[in-house]
Amino acid sequence: PLGLIAVAAVASPISAAILLFALIPFIIAMALAGTATAAQSRAQFTALQRLSGLFLDRVRALPVILAFQAEPRVTRDLERAADQLAERTIRVLRVAFFSSAALEFFAALSVALVAVYCGFNLLRLLPFPVPEQLDLRRAVFVLALAPEVYLPMRRLAAAYHDRQAAEAAAT
């Protein structure tokens, strides 16, 4: 991202500054979402492990359960554990969707700010003086480059979520 911002600075230093300052909340949102996702993933896999262990234990004890006619109680226990797992799954999905939404919001906001700046600069309608006057070629170049600044960060976030899920599963 910093390399792409440097390339954008060649065409428009102010657009590059907008991208750079918008990158800060994007990184903060990534860090917060990553820690929340890690905690939720660990809790999810712990609940899955408990449900698997409970189910395996009940299958092994099936002759005893049938002999003492304890099917309703065992069924309730398994239903309760499955419901808890479903609740944890919803929490993990909620965190994942929130983190994706936050990252997309900051990326879209930054691209929109650059687009507004370039548009007003091209029309010479900026309400404040700027040290540059963009032409159409430089404005289109910066606008095409702006979404690409966030692409490596999005890939990093996706890889981090996958890593957290794998680490939680490995334990």
C-alpha cells in the first residue's frame, strides 16, 4: 500500500495524502477485528471440540443409555450443546461480517474522498486553494490506483482470518 501511495503521490500529492490518512483507520479496524476474530474462533473450536467429545462419549455409552432408558436426558444434553455451538457460530459470523464491513467502509470512504477531490479539482470548484491543478489523465490515474491501495490489506485480513481459524482448529 505504501508503494502504491508513493506512485499516486507522483500524480497527485494531495490524493496520496488522503489515501495515507485514510489508511490509518483501516489498519486500526483490521487490528481490532483481528483480535476479536481470534478470540471468537478459539471459543468456537472449543465448543465444537466439546460437542464432538460429548457425542463420542454418548455413542460409546449407547448400550448403557438404552439399558437405563436415558435417551430423553442424553438427547436434551446433546441439543443444549448443539444450541451453544450454534450461538457461538453466530457470534463468529457476526464478528467476521462486522470486520469485513468496517474494512470495506474505510476503503470505500478513502476512494470516495479521492474521487470528490479529483472531481472538484478538475472542475476548479475546490473551496480552498491547492498547490496542484489536475488534468484528466492524472485524475483518472489516481482514481484507478486508489482501490488498489487497499487490495493487499484486504488479502492480509482474509489470510489472517484463515490463520486464526487454523490455529484454533489445530489446538
